[in-house]
Amino acid sequence: MPTLFFMPWTYIDRAKQIGPISLVPYERGESPGKIGDITQQCLDDILKNYADRAYIQHPNSTTPVRSALILRWPSDDERETVLTNEEVEERLQQTQLLIFSAISNRQFGNHFDYCNTDGLTVIAQNFSIENPAATSLTTRRRDGRSIKNITGGTGKPLFLRPMHVPDRYLLRIDSDFANAMLHIPNGDLRNRLLDSITLFNMANTDSNEVPPSAEIVFLRAALETITEAGHKSADLKTRLENIMTPHLGPIKWHEIQFSQRVWQDRWENTNRPFSAWIQDFCHWRNESAHGKSNSKKYPAPIWSLFNHLLFTSWFMGRLVKVILSTNALYTLTSTDKDELENIELLFGHDIGNYDEKYQLNWNKALSHLQLIQLGRLLEELAIEDSENSESSRN
């Protein structure tokens, strides 16, 4: 029985190749036409089980997804290969890297550029050519597993886009970053990266079923896994400092909403904002994992839990880039370097709050960083123009 891999809640405007994975746009009744042995009608039958809410005031009003994204591998072009469970799992692991790349590239405070991991869900659907709309689901039980078989052709969608998944999300992905991750050789680094990213993606679903207290525990576990840190906060702090310090700019405490005194009064013996952030982050994780105490034995952290979740979801992609570059698997771009050098600018802001104009402070902080990037670009262009002028005179 062949397997179709697809993302029902997102789409792409044109075909793209990322490593071994072909990203193929799907439009109901129109494209991509026949791929391998699968006809357009077969694709329509499979995907009609996935639906959006229609713009009609009726409790049962749904409409099959109009657009989606199909994922293909080289062997799919040769024949409709019957995959083993291990091969399906390997492909799904690769798609976790794609999802991570998209999450690392997302924008905050902008409705149309935002995504979450539930919106980037990849389905591996076994089907038969004779009845492609039929499906079966394998669900976990604490004592084993259970298989649910559903007969297709009823005309009613089986799966509805969750309310927390953004509508009409156009996949935006850093192709170079995704390619680098997909080409990591088998071994310890790849295994750690996959385990870490799986935890990270679990922390970025936006689902109400995953509370913020669980998300920060997942994020701490993701950081421990990728850095090979133990469970002590001091170990994670040391390892993150060793990895990141060569890429950070000169030590600077930005006196904006949170000053040097605020951070250092709470976290003693802290020589730079990045180190103070790690301790603040670990405090929140410990509060969430071990339960809050009413004894007030420990002072409150500086940043809110919301701030830490927002920042760490952005930071993780930059951390992975640094680790890959250290292993000669990725080349940091000028933009990457600018972001890394100026990370500590963010710790002066209450990034998750809004100002009187309802502008997210995160965007205010990033606008400072973008001005730095613009200044560098203008300086490089001026140097290039000067060199060209000198060359033409000679």
C-alpha cells in the first residue's frame, strides 16, 4: 500500500527542492496532476478528508482544503514504493527539520507571516488506489496501540483545521539552513539534533492542550539535548556560554525597560546579559517542573514566562546554526552574525508586552537590530563603490 506525505494546513506557491525532499504545490481539481501512479482525482479524494471552516454561519459548515503541500522523495518518482515503518519514520524525522526551519524563520506580531508546528503538521497517509478516501489511524494506548479504520466516500471531512492553526499559511523556509540540517551525517550530532528539535517543536504548537508550564520544560530539555548538558542549571549555563560567547558582541547592558542593576541584583556574579538570561530561564523551568512554592524562598525572575517562551523560540534556530557552523555544516550569513552579535539588546526590553500604540515590544527591539544591520550594509556598499571607483580610474 503506497504512502502519501502531505501538509494539509499549509501551501507553497511554487515547487521547491530541499535536500532529498520535493515540495509540490497542491490545488484541488487542478494541480499537480498525475504524480507517479497517483492521479489528480486520487489526490483530491485523499485530501478531501481535511477541511477548513467555511464562511457560512452553520455549525456543520466545512469545505475540503483548497490548497495543500505534498512532499515527495526520489524513490517516489520511480514507483509507488511500499515503505516499511522504519522508512516512514525516517521521512517523518526529516520533515521535523523542515518544520523547525519554518518555525525558526517565522515573524512575530504579524498575522500573515506567523506559523506554529500544528499548522505545519505532516501526514503520512497509507491509501489504496481503489478507494483513496478510506483511511486508518494508529493511536497509542498505555498498554499498546489501537487501529481505527474509516471508510471513505461519505462526503464528510474527517479532520478539521484546528482553531489555533493560522489560515492560508504560505510556507516560508530558510532553504540553506534546512539543506544543512538534512545533510548532517548519521551519528551523534544528527541524533541529538533530531531529539532536540522534536522537543522544541512540541513546545511551539500553540495548542491550549499544551500549557506554557509544559512548553518551557520542553524547551529546557531541547537546550540540554543539543548542548549535551546535564540537568544542573550551572552545566547548561556553562555550555551555552562556551558555544555562544565567541559569537556575541562586546558586553553591553542596554538600559531600556530592564537595566543592568535589575538583572544583576537578581542574578549575582553575572558578567553579561546573556548569562543572566540563562539563569532566569532555568528558574522558570524549575518553577514549572517542580511546582511553585508559596514560601517565597526565591525571588521572582526578571522576565515573564511569556517573554522566555517568545525569545527561546527565536533563539533556538540561531543556536542550531552556530552548532552546525562549528561543525563545518553551515556557513553563518551576515544577517546571522548581526543577530548573534546583538542578541543582548533583547534583554533590555519587556519583549512580550505592547506599548500604548499596541505595538509589540519584540518588534521595537528587532527594529534596533535591523538598524544595525542596515548600517553595516550601507557601509559595505560604500566600500564597494569606493573600490569600484578606484578600479575605474586605474
